[in-house]
Amino acid sequence: MGLLDKRANGVLMHISSLPGNTGIGTMGKEAYAFVDFLSKAQQSYWQILPIGPTSYGDSPYQSFSTFAGNPYFIDLETLAEQGFLSESDYANVHWCDSEDRVNYGTLYYERQKLFSKLYENFKKNIPSDFNDFCKNNAFWLENYSLFMAIKDAHDGISFSQWEKDICCHQEKAVKKWAEKCSERVEYYKMLQYFFFKQWYSLKKYANEKGIMIIGDIPIYVSADSADVWASCGEFDLDENRLPREVAGCPPDGFSADGQLWGNPVYNWDYQKKNDYSWWKKRLEISLKIYDVLRIDHFRGFESYYCIPFGATTAKDGVWRKGPGTGLFDSIKKAFGDLPIIAEDLGFLTDDVRKMLVDVGYPGMKVLQFAFDSREENSYLPHTYIKNTVVYTGTHDNDTIRGWISSVSKNDLEYAKEYLRENDENLLAREMMIAAVQSVSNTCILCMQDLIGLDGNARMNRPSSVGTNWQWRCKQNQITDEIAEKLKYYTVLYQRKR
């Protein structure tokens, strides 16, 4: 029996949302305390968002690398305990104006200063396992560290604006820049060393407590990333290393202009000729970092929406065929059955549904989508099958309380009728209970909903920038009382570990 084949429960909360005193959630004592909370509540899963280093807009879905970790999550207290920093280096920094919001501007500026001090101390006492780390991760670490070093030398501009030879990753130029930026390259390797040192320690602790980590794998990578720069053949680019087309979603009831993500789409013909080796390596490394993978925008493997590069909206896109089951047949041949959750939300066709059945991965059910009073849908709990993962909402949804306050009157009345609860103050609880008691093998609840927060705690509003990815949990909000209530329903509906 695989991980996702038995009844189990978990909680969605990104590392950035953990409480703490240094501006953003980290892999320090609060992360370990959260694992203890999950263990007390008899949970099986901790689901997080992508952990890569973020770029403009601070979205974890737009990263400089699909393999690297976000240095913001490195715990400063742990570094101080190990002698690489002093408490005075960070204790008096004014990280934010509110403990429940991340200030990314301050974080960027202050972390850069701290990491410079860290590097000076690191050079004086390089850990004995640092070289082994670099060797074992050379596949991605060399290109990522050089990419970031060259980006710093160019004041952060996109690699497509670099000099032609290094933009195109020409061998002589790569060698020249590696020598020129050797010190900065080591700096970025150091940050990844500390990130993964702390990550694998936290993951080991979680696994020993019976908690498996669900990691989120975006289907696409950022246009300005080490992945595209060093592996340009995998993507549909022109001779200037610019995308011919970019990814997104067509206009729908939520967005008249659609969603313009801006990620380059894949050169699936090239990838097929290479037996999807890039994707296999991506999954191989990801399965070392996480226990279960949630692949975002899964329907894009059947067919994907392409928008001409340079367009200002997603209105003029077209659908193109993806690799379909061929990719996953190749993956299964290489790895066997993998613990993968398919994010199959959005516009689905019969071909997409057939692909999901053929590959056998559990799809997602989101309860906030269930109560559209205008039409029948497959998100109502009585329609579920076991091989699914049920959520009340995801990082792209409002909190349940926020949803209750903003949804149409007809939809709210339908939810009250279906959940047999007229008191709006109790409706969020009943929605979570409906998810836990459903037949879906896996149930994931959002931490904001367990605390009982309103729409101010929403993590992301798609197609918007400036206020997303900022929510943090306050120190006193993760309580034993919540753990006991969550444990009660987890045990009652036979989802305990």
C-alpha cells in the first residue's frame, strides 16, 4: 500500500508562515514545534509550498531554481548556536511592522547583510562536509551558484539581457565567468549548504514523528532561472533565449483577461527524444527533498495554454498538446509507482480526466468549489472517490471565513443547506469536518482555517502582486486546544496515524 492509499490527515502551511522573531518563518525551533503540533494532533502530513529562492513578486512559484532552497528559510538562531553568527547580528533588526506579515523588502536588505557576515565566518571555519555537499549536488548547484553570481554582477537583470555569449551559456564564457565570480559562486554554494543542512535535519525529525512532507512542484519554471539558462533546449526559446510563447490560463469567470504567468513552455519534442531525462532528474531530486509530491497544474501535461511572448493579457492564447501519459509511462518505468498528487483543478476536458485515470495519481477536491448553486459539479463530498485528496481550500483560495463573507448569497445558502448548519460562525468548522469525514484517502486542512482567521490571512490572490505570500502565524495561535480538536476528528473518522 502506498502513502496515499490509506486514510490520513494533514495540514497546509508554508515555512514562510511559521511564527518567529526574524521576519519570516524558518527551519528553526518554531518549525520543530509545528511538527510536534502535527504529531499531537495525529496528523500524517505537513504540506508546504515550493521552497525555491523567490524572485520578483516573492512568489514561490517563480523561482531562480527548481532545485535550490530559499535562503530566507535558513534559521539564524541555529547559525548562532553553531558559531557562524552572533545573536547581536540579528536580534535588534526591525524585521517587520506586524508579526503576522512578511516584509520582503526589509527581509531582502537585512538578510543580504547577515549573509555577508555569515560568509566571512564560514570561510574561517569551513565545515568538513561542505565539499561532499557540493560534489553530491553538482548537477544543479554549479549552474545555480554561477547563475546567481553572474546575476549579481549584472545588478540583478534577467539573463536574457546579459552579453550574448554568457546569455547563451557558451562554454568559454561560462569558464571565464566562473573564474571571475569564483568568490561569489562559493557564497551561493554556502547558502545552499546551510539550507539543506537545516532542511534534512527538520525532515528527519518530522519523519521520526510520523509526519511526511508534501512538497509542491510547479509544472513550469521561471523564465529568469538557472534551469532555463543552463538547459535551454528543454524549453521553447528563440535564438536570443527569449520564450516564443509563455504559459498561463485563458479568461474565465474569475478573470476576464485570463492569467498571464510568463513562464516559458517546454519543448516537448526535444524532451521526448531524450526520454524526458530533465523531468526524471527533477523528480529524482524532489523525492529526496520531500516524501510526497504535489504537481501543480497537472492538466498542462495533456494540453497547455500558450500566449504569445510580449502579450499583456492571456486573451489571445491557444491550446497545444502536451506529452500526455507518455511522460508518466517513462517516469513509472524509471521509478515505479510514485507518491504524486495531481493538481487537476481548472478547465478540465474528458482527455484530461482520462489521463488522470490512466496514470493513477489522486486528483484534488476543493470544498470551496462545491457550492456553486448554478450547476452540478464534482467537488461535493458525496461524489468523491477514495483515490482523491480533499482540501477545504488551497493557497490560492480565501480562508473559509473569508469565503463565507464574500461568496454569493445563493452559494452560501446552498453550503448551509448541504452542511446542515445555519450559523455562519460554525460553518467553517462544519466544512472542515465534511472534508475529514469524506471518503477521500487524504485530507489536507489549511492552518488559517484551523485557527479561525478571516480573509486577511489569505496567502495568494491569483493575477495580483504586492500583497501575496505575506501571511504569518502569530506565536500564540498554534495551540494545544486546536491540536486536541483536530485529533478528535482525525481519530473519529479513522485518519489517525
